[in-house]
Amino acid sequence: MTKSTLLLLASASLAGTAAAQAPTAYQASARAIFKELIEINTTHSTGSTTVAAEALRKRFLAAGFPAADVEVVGPAGSKNHNLIVHYRGTGARKPVVLLAHLDVVEARREDWTWDPQAFTEKDGYFYGRGTSDIKDGAATLVAALLRMKQENFRPDRDLILALTAGEESGGDYNGVAWLLANRPEFKAAAWVLNTDAGDPELRADKVQARMVQVAEKVAFNFQLEVTNPGGHSSLPVPENAIVRLAGGVVRLGAWRFPVHMSELTRAFFARTAPTESGQTAADMRAVAGAVPDPAAAERLSKSAFHNAMLRTTCVTTTFEGGHAVNALPQRARVNVNCRMLPFESPDSVEATIRRVLADSLIAVKRSSEARLSPPSPLSGEFTRAAEAVTSAMWPGVPVIPYMETGATDGLFFRNAGIPAYGASGVAIDPNDVRAHGKDERVLIKAFDEGAEHIYRLIREISAGAARP
């Protein structure tokens, strides 16, 4: 591929028709890897990440990677292993981990327009389970390393590719947690590039913002329960377990945790404001100040996403109670799922829940561990690299740090003291997010640009003195 071809690809806008164009050699290679991954079943119920890992291992060996540097590893007896590839560098700088997961959530054929296990090209999109979560990320990482190997590029640091199992919470273990416990090279990493977050934002088929995930909210659960002796339903008494618990749930549902800003959320709103207009842009600037404007925060809170960025949230997700249709309930129980800001404490969240419930008869029990996930630094070599590549490929597009309201495997690295940055290359329209849902898809031109973006980003973070 010539330099002029690369420059043409990099400068091409995503805007325009969805008419197919002949892919370049690199795009064709990335698409072939993507297709192979989509058509390998890696769901927990009937699939296997080991099969996908072995298929990719063959590609790396065929490209000339030493067998010792391409491993399929995991706990004995599991059908879901991980792929590790070492791309050896000069060692001038500490290694960097390149991360994606191979497992995907379940998808039933009867729910989809097309077979979710097939790689379908239609109307300018690639369809299939995992196209956006997150086999696109895995494919772009693999394609980039294979291209660099073909170019005889030698990085100034080791690049460690980790394509893992168990991220979607359906496996018998988590691949990243297992690697951190069993492979010391992962704890020696300078930081992690995680393609399971930080999708560039697409609007009207044009990239508007290059998002970078630098933190995650902390997910954990509480069980709330009320018990009493019960009795026959023909003889009701004032004290009813379901009614008692329901009252507390209503109070908790009406409660909102206070706005709590940090360096990260201020940066997010300040850098996002120029991409918005009118009242929304003004409100973002107003909450990003030293003293957040309460009225602006209230207006922004009408958006579920902005509300989740501004505060800790706790929501009732399940409710069960009673044991017979003709008996007074002896037990009522709910699950409350909390997504805590990473700089707050689980104990303070629990104390707030107890205070809002204001009922000693409602037992409160923390039912899952809160894995604290401290934010990664906003500045540093990764941020500089992301800004350089974004400016070259998408001039004028801002790099915006943000906090994930959900969760990714980046939290395991952050817990181990290793910064993690979520930065996919494939742009997604925030109004067309289909991950985990029906007819999951990515725009073909977005995938092609994403493959180029990830290639350039990896080169940028590992070129050192060789950088032009």
C-alpha cells in the first residue's frame, strides 16, 4: 500500500452514501479477520473462546511470529481460553497491553433478522453478534500487529496482545483476572489500551468526538429484606412484608444522590460542550466550573447518561415476595444495584441507603463485592498519542475523557495499579447502540477507519525515537 493511498484513506470522510467501495489490502485483511471471529461461536452456552484463539494463533504463526510468543492459555478444564501474543520490542520503555475480549452474549436466531452467527454485509453495515461488542476491537488489534510484522516494524517496547474470555459474566472465570494472577508480565505493564470502551462518537456518519474511557463506576449490589410471621390471607393484619418493603423501595426510588464532580467529570463536560449547542452546551460549561451550577445540573440530569455521570446511582432491579396466593407474605426481598462514582466509598453509599429507607425492619445486606477502580491519569503518553492520531485522521475532532457508567475488564488492571484507557477505533452512533441486542452492527466505513486508527495509535505509542 502506498503512502498516497494511506493519506487518502485517512482523510476520507465517513459522510456520504453507503455504496460499497473496493477495500484496500489492509482493509480486506482486517475484514477477513473480523468475519472469521464473528462466525466462530464464543457464547458461554454453546461456544468456545478457545476455538477463536486457536484460529487467530494460526494467523500469527503464518505471519512469522515465534511459536513461544503466541499462546492459548487458561485454567485446565475450561473450554474458554485466552490468546496472548508478544510482539517483541527493544525494551526501551515498559510494555503495553492491548486488550479485547473474545466472548459474546447470547443471541437467538429467532430474535434476529439475520443469523447472529453469520457475518452479514447489508446496506453499508456489518451485522453479527459481537460486531460492536467487541470482536471489532479484537479484529483491529490483530490486523494492526500483523501489518506491523509485515512491515518489519520494531517497537521500542513490548506489545502484549490479550484476547480474553469471561468478560460477559457468563464464564467459569474472568480471563483478565486469571492473567494478572498467573502471568507476571501483565503486572509489569506501563498501561493498557482496552478496545472495549471509548468508541469514537458518530453523528450523521461523521466522527464528532474521540472518546477515551479513563474511569469506571463501581458496580455492587444490596439485598433489602423484610420478614414477618405471615398467616392466612383471609385474616389480614396491618403489618405486611411486601407493603413494608415497597414503602422503603418507593422512598429509595425517589432519592437522588448529590452531584459530585471530579477532575474527570469536569473535563468531560468542558470538552463535550463545544460538540453540543444551545442550552445543553451552556449547562455543560456551567457544571464544569469550580462550583457546579445546580440548575444546570438539574437540566442535564434529565438525560440518563448525564445523570449517571454526575452522581452515584442505586436502582431496584428485582422484587420477590410471598409464597402462596392465599397466604400473608412471610418474606419480601429486592435487589438494589448501585453504580458508585469511583472516588466515593461503599460504606457511605450503604449509610445513605439505610438513612433513606428510614426503617429498622428493612434488613440491608451488601450482596456483592465492590471492586474499586481508581481513575487513570488524564495526562500522559497515551493521551498525547491519542490526540496526535486523532488530529491527523479526524482534524478538529476533540479527544474527550469520560467515565464508563457500566463496567469493563479495565477495572482489574486499575485495581492492580495499572492505568487502563478505553479507546476503540470503530465509531458508533450513540443513538444506534445495539450491543447485546437485536441485529448488532457496525458501519463498514467506520470499521475500515477504525482499523487504520488502531494501527496508527499502536505505532504512535511504540515508535519512540523512530517516530517521524
